[in-house]
Amino acid sequence: MSIPDRSAVDVQLAAFDADLAAARSSREAQSVRDKYLGRKHSVVAGWMLQIGSASPDEKRQIGRWANELKQEIETRWAAYQAAAAARAPAAGPLDVTLPGRAPRLGHRHPLTRVRERMEAVFTRMGFTLVEGPELEDEWHCFDALNIPSEHPARDMQDTLYLATPVRGESGRPDDRRTMLRTHTSSIQIRYMQNHPPPVRIVASGRVYRRDDLDLTHTPMFTQMEGLAVDERISLADLKGTLVGFARDMFSDRARVRFRPSFFPYTEPSAEVDVSCWQCDGSGCGMCKQSGWLEVGGCGMVHPAVFEAVDYDAERYTGFAFGIGIERVAILRHQVQDIRLFFENDLRFLEQFPY
């Protein structure tokens, strides 16, 4: 092993000066500096690597000359940068007669604005905004919502499970499986556990599923779910709420259509369609000539859900609905590709200047 000495330092300094003088641009000069002082694969780094296999006396000698080489190169590099800055052309005088340049102002993301408007619609109806954890346990996400153990939503190909259980409120690891929540319905369960009826809430937030990223699907999206529980709540109350939402969000002439469907936590259940506001239901390209646009699902809360949170299912009834925020944004702005909302392309985002 060749131990560096003063002559080796002089050789490397001369080589550094020659390489720096040959640099034709600031980028080339930076490459020269990195060649000698970089953290990996540089001259100084190579000298320091020798310390690991050297004797105690050799370690002191190598460290001394390596530090001296580093300090000398840093001094010469600082002098080179100062000289380069001095050679740079000076800025011209300020022309006060030129018009000023207005600063470019940012604005909220279109999904944020759509979510805020949806929240405003429901808060005017008397709903309260609530939040909940994105990391959920199996009971709040599935069991309490009357989703059976064999339901496809529980499969690994649909739900993002965590390998390690999280710690529960007791501080001990939860013995149930944990996951990234697949819907914001789990927030409703948590709220009902701590609040007796009457209940009137909307919960919005990110949800996660094992979906491939394509024109209409993404593994992370945002959802808003509503819940109302009280004595004598009926399907008519649900319809009136969604009609009010549709007319405030889309068009004052909007109509709502319910198509029978199935959800484990509601009975009866329905898919919700809103009449196309572009053609007023007569049929156009936006609604694919059907006159209707699908916006979400809804239904009357299943008695099993009330039993899970210790509500009296004989006394109370309730309705619930879920609406995809991206879905509403796509319909409002006629966006063809959901991925555009997440790519942060300014050419797309600048089309929403509000």
C-alpha cells in the first residue's frame, strides 16, 4: 500500500489546477471538483479508504495528508468560484418605466375545491363534518358494517392490508388485521360508538383499494359519505337530501334517480343517478345519450349496523350515502382521465383558475 506524503499532495493539487483550467463551463468545473472532493470515488475518498487497513502510525499519516489535500482543494475551489462570479456580466440599470411583472398566484387543487363545495352543500343542510383515521382495523372497516367474512372486499386482491398490526387505544397491538381504509364508512362507525342519536354527519377523506391506475381507476381516491340517524328517518328524507345536493352542485333543474342495488350495510340499497345538466336529460355525449350520470350509492342503514354500535334498531332508522369526489369533479369539468388530477401537470391545473 502506497502511503500519501507531501509530494503526493503536490501532485494532486497540480492535477486539480490543470483540470480546473481546462473546464469550459460551470458544469465541467463542478465535475472536476467532485472528482477530487466527492463523497464516493474521489481522490480524497480513496485516500480515506486506506485508513481502514493501515497501522496506527500509517493512519495518522494518511489522515494528515488527506485533510491537507482536502483543505487546499477547497481553498482553490472557493477562489475559482469567486473569480468566476467577478467575471460574470453585471446586471443592467433598472428601468423604472417598464411595466411591473405581476407575481403568479397559486390556487387550490380542483379536487380540493370540489370537496369544499360538497362539504358546504351538506353543512348548509345541517350535517356536521367529521374525520377519522386512514389506518383502520378489520372490525370498524368490515365487521361493524355487516360485511361478511367471505365478502370479496376483504380479499387481499382488493384491500391493502398491513403486515404488522398497529397499536390500539389500549397501547397493545391490535389482534385484528389492519389495513388502509377502503371507504370512509368506518368513520361513521367510530362516530356512532361515541355519540347517541340523533346523528347527522358527512365524512370525507382518502381511501385506498388495489385498483390498477387507468382512465377511471386509481389505488387512492377521495370519498364523501353521509349518515343521518333519528326516529322516523325514511327513504324520502334520503331522496330529498340527494336532490338538494344535486341541484346545488350541478343544476337547479337536476333530478335524482334510484336504481336498486346491494350494499351489506344498507337495506334497501340503491345506485344514485343525476340527470345530465348539459342536455337536461334528453341525451348527449356527456351522458352517453342516456340522460343520466351515476354519482354514488345510498340506502337505509341496516339494523345489524345499529346493533354493532348499540343503537336501538327498533326505535331509530337512518340513511347513508357515498359519493366519489373525483367522480363529481370529472362530471363537473368533463375530464376524460382521472390520472390528470394526480400528475401535477401545470398545463392541466392552470385550466382551473378559481
